[in-house]
Amino acid sequence: MYLMPNRLKDKVAIVTGAGSGMGKAIAEDYAKEGAKVILADINEDTLNEVHQEITEAGGQATISVTNIANENDIDAVIKLATDTYGSLDILANNAGIMDNFTAVGNVSNDLYDKVIAVNLTGPFKAARSAINVMEKQKNGGVIVNNASVGGLFGARGGAVYTISKHGLVGLTKNIAATYGRFGKVRANAIAPGGVNTNIQSTITNVDPLGGQALQAAGEGPLGDPHQIAALAVFLGSDESSFLNGDIIKADGGWTV
Ligand SMILES: NC(=O)c1ccc[n+]([C@@H]2O[C@H](COP(=O)([O-])OP(=O)(O)OC[C@H]3O[C@@H](n4cnc5c(N)ncnc54)[C@H](O)[C@@H]3O)[C@@H](O)[C@H]2O)c1
């Protein structure tokens, strides 16, 4: 695909989970396309590495150590965008964690609370804060949620992961049906299949029943983070202006 340079010129974007994997790739590609990027992640070390890489390549970026599960952190990162760059045009809600494919009966309250906080409540609160800024801007804004095929099917994650990603899909559709149609904020989501990132290293002790269900779903190809970032660039840009409430599956045909 031929990518026009500067497709995100003059846009200000927040990318959560920007320290690794797809968030890193999205942040890099946003900066490459001319966006000013707020790099938000809980991991300061990896944030510094990504920041250095982007700025050395001539991109514009600012770091925000952010725990997406913390409401104060969310408000602070939204404020940082407008204080630093004067607007907020794109929120890429990307940070997320997995749950060892844990089946419902084995889900502890702690696991449930943690995964919902990071994968659903955090993105919801970030979207809420972002919308309240974007709605006041002349050109509105765009929300790009990184969901998962786990948000469309039953056995691509454990119970909580599946619930959280289905919730994120629902959030996307609701924002699209309200602000996308009658306000100034479009929302779309990406539903990646398997992508080669550091998330695989967090799968430490697969639940037997969840693992069995995953195995029955079969193996799919493993994507590169920049294959997902390409979609996030398109969804963040004005080229996707007629897309609203779409959940775009990008899994190399895994679930076809
Ligand atoms: N890799 C896959 O196969 C795959 C498939 C479908 C969907 N996804 C989704 O893509 C998104 C990105 O995942 P990835 O595969 O790039 O993973 P990754 O582990 O490589 O990167 C995730 C990043 O999120 C950060 N993070 C974790 N908890 C956070 C928190 N509380 N606050 C802020 N940052 C936090 C981590 O520090 C890390 O930098 C996730 O939402 C994930 O659910 C991944």
C-alpha cells in the first residue's frame, strides 16, 4: 500500500500502551505521518526508548507515565495533550492486558477487576475525557479503540478478556451512534488477531479449559504490529471520515 506522507499533519494524538507492541507501532506511524503524539504507558523505561526513537527520527512526541486504570492519570494525560499542543484530535485507546485464557469458574475477583480496569474502564474514562475536549473543538476528534477478535468471538481470550473486549466494541458503537452521528467525535475499533508483541510473554499459565477452547478455535497467522498501525493511521486520519462505529477485523484470515 502506498502511504501518503503527512496524513496526520497538525493532529494531536494520545496513544495508550505506547511503550510496546502495537501501541509503539501506532505511535511511530502517527509521528511519521506528522502527528504530535503523547506517548502514554505505565512503563517509563520503554516510553523513554520510544520517545528517543521518534524524536531522533524527526517526529514530535511527549511522554506521559500513565496508568490507564487510574482516573487521575487519565485526566492528566488528556490535559497534557491540550496544554502541550493546544488540541486533542485522536485518542488511540490501545493499552490492554490478557488473562491467561482463564475460564469463568477459575476467574478470581482480583483478575476480573484488574482486566476490566485496564481493558474497559480505563478506555471508557479516557474516551469520556477526550470527548469532552473534542466536542468543544471546531474539528471535533476521532477515537480509535484497539479491541481484539476476542471482542467478536468467544474463545480468543479468557472470560474477562472476552468480556472486556466485547465491552470496548460496545463503547465504540455507542460513541459512534451518539457523538459520531449527532456530535463531532467518530469512533471505530480494530479487532486484531494474533500479533507479534510482548503480550505473548505475559501468558504464563494457561487455564486448561480456556486453552482447550483456544486450541479448538485453531491457529492463525501472526501479524506484525505495523500491519495494525497502518489501520490505526487510516482510522485516525480524515481519509476514514465516512467510517463510524466500524469494528475492523485484522487477523490475516484467522477467523474467516
Ligand atoms: N498481541 C496480540 O495478539 C493482540 C491481539 C488482539 C488484541 N490485542 C490488544 O492490543 C493491545 C496492545 O497489546 P500488545 O499486543 O501490543 O501488547 P504489549 O504487551 O506488547 O503492549 C502493551 C502495552 O500496554 C502497557 N500497559 C499495560 N497495562 C497498562 C496500564 N494499566 N496503563 C498503561 N499502559 C499499560 C504495557 O506497559 C505495554 O507497553 C491490547 O489492548 C491487546 O489486548 C493484542
